[in-house]
Amino acid sequence: MKTKTAPKKKDEQGENVELFEGDRIVTLINDNDEPTEFYEIACVEYEAEFYSLLQPVKPMDGIAEDEVIIFRLQEDETDPETDLFLPVSDEKLLEKVFEEYMRKVADEE
């Protein structure tokens, strides 16, 4: 899936998680050129890779309201201003990225 987004960077304190307020919408285009909008709720840097945590703007089958979808971000070599959102299937990696996100959320509270 592809979309245009701003580059991801660590925040001023060097933290590896950036939280977003829910007004940041990312439109992903699937392989059939169909757009789907998501709220980007966080970006997590884990083991030198960046991951985006997304929630659908509109209800989607199989995804609860409080669930997130995690994609690994990769720059599109043909268009440096475009990020590729790559699915993550490794369950342990998904857990680690989500744990990093939850640590930041707990720190913010």
C-alpha cells in the first residue's frame, strides 16, 4: 500500500514513539487502486525500522474500534516522498512494536 506522508523523525527527547492526536489521516491505496482512510495514531521506531499504527476512519470488518493495524514504513525508491506501508506478519514483532507504543501512552498519562 502507498501513501504520501511527512518523514518520520524522533521527537526532541530522542524518544522512539510519536503519538498523534487522531486528526492525522492517511489514505492507503491497495493493489486494486482502492483508497481506504485511516487515522495514524502513532509512529514507532523499533530496531532501526519505523512502524505506523493505524485505525480505520470508517468501521471495517474484522477490526474492532479499539484495535490498531501495524505497518512497517519503507520509502518508495521510485518516489522518495511516498512511503510504502508494508504488512507485518511476525506476531512477536507486532507485540514488541505495540509494547513500545503502550509504554509511551502510559508515560503520557
